[in-house]
Amino acid sequence: MKNILAVTAAAVVISAGVLASGAVHAQTKPIQAPPPPAREMDPAKRIPPPPAPDAPDAPVAGQATPGAQAPVAPQHGQPSSASHAQYTAVPSWQDTERGGLFLGIQGGRGWVYDDVDQTALAISAGYRWQAGAVSLLGIEVAAGRLDATTDDGWEYSKVEYASIGFNGRFNFGATSPVYALVRTGYFSADEEYAGSADGGYVGVGLGMDFSRNFNMSLVYTNYVYFNELYWYEGDLYYDAGRADTLMLGAEARF
């Protein structure tokens, strides 16, 4: 009986010790709060996830992709606007009206007497109107002189003259600066010893435009005059003479 009591007491002591150690261990272990219960989201604030982008469909052979521009093949036979402008461009001085006032000065040689050279000087002025792509037509007035000279011991006096008439220019093409010149009209001349004479003149020349406002030309002019001109018994009697000039001139246009 004593043994049973002793065993029982020992068992009680051991159980008490085990319980005490479990309590101490429980006190040294941190207390963990339980996880919060799951709450359902407010239905009004629910945002659906964005839809996944659809994968682009592979283009079918021979079918153009939407939004892409097909390459344009170059067209042969039609020049671009830049090249067209290059081939049709003209000098700036031809882009505007070329008619207007002109003032010129000429110098060269003249022949009133046979085989006698005289220094010739002249000035001219007038107005030309543009008459087409290559033509300038107008009127001119001029005044000039042939200076006195000596030849083989003979003296030849100075000759002064004035003229009025037609002046025309004709370019060799719409974009060519080279032109032909024609002039014709009436003139009157005075010589110190021989007196005065009058008649007509005609001239031809070749010139070149250097700009819209400046050109030079070489002109030959033939003057025909009459010393005597009268009718007698139904017949015309006249004594005609001629003079020539070859002059290089410069002209300014406004």
C-alpha cells in the first residue's frame, strides 16, 4: 500500500512539474494576433481588370496591312516640278516687260566724201514697246556729227545732222540675249561750205543684252540725200549723194 501511495505521489509531482514547465514556455512565446477576417470589396468600387490586348493577326500574303501606305512607284516620262522649273526658267531681266525708254551713245567712223574717213559720234533716245516674245518696236530721235579731217592735203569740214524715225529690235529666240536691229527714217544735215541737205536713212545692226537695262550693238547706217531734185519738161532731175557710218553703241533702258 505504501508503494502504491509513493508511486501515486511521484506521478502527481511529475505531472505538476510538466504542467509548470509548459506554462512557463507558453509565457515566453510571443502572442500572435489572429489574421483579420477577409472582407468583401464594395461592389460600387470594383474595377474590372483591363482586357488583354489581342495579338495582331498575321498579314495574309498579297493583302495590305491597315494603316500602312503602299509604296508609290516612280513615274517615268513626267519631270518633277523642280526639274520642270529648271528647264523653263529664263533670265530675271526677261521676267518683266522689256519695253520702255532708252538712251544711247555711239562712236565710230563715217564717210561723206569718197574714201575719206571721219570720226563719227552720235546720241539717241526714244521709246520701244514690246510686240511679242522677241520684238521691240518704237521710235527714235538722234543727233550726231562727223568731225573735220584732212586727207592728202585737202581739208574736209565737219558735218552735223539730226534724224527721227523707226527703231526695231528682234531677239533670236525668247530667251536669247542676241538681237538684230533695224532703223529707218528722215534726216537733215549741215556742212559748213556745202550747205544743208536732207533725205532718208536705213540701218541694220547686231547687238547683245547684258542685263535688263543695258545692251551694246554694232550698227551700219546708210544716208541718202539729194543736192538737186526738180522736174523739167516732164522729166525728173536730181543729184543724189550718200554717206555711211559704222558705229559701236551702248544703250541704257529704263
